[in-house]
Amino acid sequence: MNTHGLIYADRQLIEAMAADATLRQLAGVAALPGIVGPALAMPDAHQGYGFPIGGVAAFDPDQGVVSPGGVGYDINCGVRLLRSRLGADDLSAGQLTRLADDLAAGVPAGVGRGSQVQLSDKDMDQVLARGAAWAVAQGYGDTGDLEFCEAGGALSPADPQAISPRARQRGRGQLGSLGAGNHFVELARVEHIYNQAAADAFGLTAGGLVVWIHSGSRGLGHQVCDDFLRRLAKDKEAVHPPERQLVAAPAGSSIGRQYVAAMGAAANFAFANRQLLTHRVRETMFRSLAASPRDLGLGLIYDIAHNIAKLEEHITPEAGEKRRVWVHRKGATRSLGPQHPEVPSRYSAIGLPVLLPGDMGTASYVLAGTTIAEAETFGSAAHGAGRRLSRKAAKKQAAGRDLAAELAQAGVVVRSHSRGTLAEEMPAAYKDVAQVARVMDAAGIARLVARTVPLVVIKG
């Protein structure tokens, strides 16, 4: 190891990490060349490919590396949260059921399911280069949405020509679709406010209706990761650690620059994807409730990415001065404190919204970023509950159960295109998201703002 590992967790969460390969993977990250500061594990950390999911690491741009295993297969999987002018109690049980049916019909979801948007080669280049801004220019939302997207909804550098024909083909028919796995659309009620000033800034009210959207770069991003893992396995410039899943490229090498450009383009596809999903959710809800945009509101609180690497400026613990580093966040998001220049002006006095979705049967959390995170974690925080069971183990535990009926009994209307996905994503498959939120709040890397509970969940 070239540095130490630092874990944000309580005893129970650390025991869960020790039960799989999380700690071994974190040690592998700490052994990569050019790492700056500690290798970090967020409280939702669990075994992944290469880096643990919930892993964060920064690398020197001259001596360090960029690693596909430190970003992940679902490049820029991320979360959006929308506020509304409705109270959750304003909707009857019948309206919620109708909303569930209409959203399930109106939002393409599921393995292999695609979008109604047909992209020409020129359109695809624009999506890959401009991200959410392309979608807004096509009428899918308005420019105000872009202010509340990480990086304005487009990473740079991003080169459409760095995307392979196979990756482009896989993405061509999937823009504006949810996918499967842990991706979802959720209508939720704000159940509790912890910090009224922060909630007011974010536009959250007790009892209010909000919408969570979780999706990424679909097959395109998966193919980009696969393409570069294959190329790096044979490339003479590549760094080949003992753990082959951590194969990496020197950040300044030709293949390293190509990976960064391809990753940025895939991230932009994901930003555009979530923008189209937002438009589809808005339009579906307007029709289903026979309400106007003014009546519903549905304003974007924030769109926050995970599964990306970015060249950022941070004050590093060992140097005590600002330096540029490649920050890899694998299943982790940003946490930036008040007055940070990348925090939207509306939230400047509060800090960046940190979005922590849970499982479909319990709760999700909204937190605010902190200067402590900027100093200790390269401005990073957890991205969700973190899996407790593998998908195979979850399916085994769900065998013979009617999960949709169980959730309905708990007050959650769920629609899923696949019983298998529902089983894989059952609430028991995840760690306690409240525990993850408490750890972050206690450590000071994100401060609790609000808790939401699900009412309607749409899964692939």
C-alpha cells in the first residue's frame, strides 16, 4: 500500500464490509501508483468490480492513474430529486394507483427496453458532447434545469469519437429509458425535516410530494467500461496491479486520455438520459392528474452523479495546499460545503444537496454538503444504502413471496416489468439507509436535512 485506507462507518457497517471483499479491495486501491491522500470507503461501501462500491480515491495527474474499475460499468449512474407544490395527502389512494399505472406505461423501463427517441448519428454526437443541454435544446425541460445539475449537466473533456461503434449502437435506442436493476422512479412524501433552513433552501416542506429519479448511461456506458478494460488488458502503457480488476492507465498516457474522453461522453449520455426521464415524468404526471405545470411545480432540486472520475482542485491532507487530482467516485457522490463555487447560488449558504436514496420499502434522505467533506474526503459522501445481499441471494430469499403485495400492505404501490428485478431489489437486500445517513451526519461529511418515504415506485 502506498497510503492508508480510511473508512467512514460504525461497528456494524464495518463488520458487513469485512464479510465480503470490501476491505481487500480498498487495500488494492491504496496500492495504486500516484494515489494522493487516503483510499476512502463511504458507509455504504460493499464489494464491487475493482474499487469497492462506495470507494473514493484521488490520483496525481502526472504520476497517478485513471481506472475504469474506479468508475464502474454504469458510468454516471446518478440521482435526481424534484420538488412539487403538492402535499402527499392531496392525492387519494386512487390517484396514486393511477399515477403508478401511468408512470409504468409512460416511462420505458426494464432490461433491453428502449426509448421512443430516435437518434441520428449527428444527434448522438451532440448528446455525447453536450449532455443535458442537448435535451433541453430539444424541448425536454428548460435551461433552469441545467443550473441544478452537477457540472451543468455535461462533463468535459468528452469526445464522441472515443465511443466505439458497439457502444453507440447499444445506446442509440435507450436514451430516455430507466433500465433495470436498482434504477427507479419514486414518488415520495417528505416525512421529517431535520434542518428547516436547509429544507427551505431546497424547497422541501413536511408532508410535501417529491419525485426521485435514479438512472445512468444504460448499455452505452457499460460498453465503454468493457471496451477499455479489454484494451488496457493488452496495452503496454497500462498499469497491471496484482488485482487485475484494478488495471489502470497512466493519467497522462494516450489511452488514459482516450478513456477520460470516452467516460465523459458516456457521462453526458447519462445526464441527457435523466433529463429526458424528468421530462417524461413531468408530462405523465400533468396528464394523469389533469394539472398544469404551474399547479404541480416539479422543479429540479439537484442532479448528482456517481460513478465518475473528475479532475478537481482540493486541499490535500498531506500537503495542506490546493492541487489538481483525478478524483474517482465509485458509488459515491459529491459533498460540497457552503460558499463553494460549484454550489448553485440558491444553496450557497447551505451547501450542495447530497441525495441518498434507500430501498423501495423504507426511506431516502436529503443531506447537505460540508466543508469537513471538502477537507477529509475530497468533497465526497455516500450514494445510497449499499447492498447487503447479492442479487442471487436476494432472489433466493424472495422465493415464493409476493413482494408487490407486501409492499402494498406497507403503503407502497410498486410497478415492475420483471418479478426477478423486484426480487433482486427487495428491501432486505440493502443495508439500513438510516444508519448510513446517521454515520455521515455524525462524521460531519454531510448534514441531515430531510427524510422521505416512498408512496409509488416504478422499477424495470
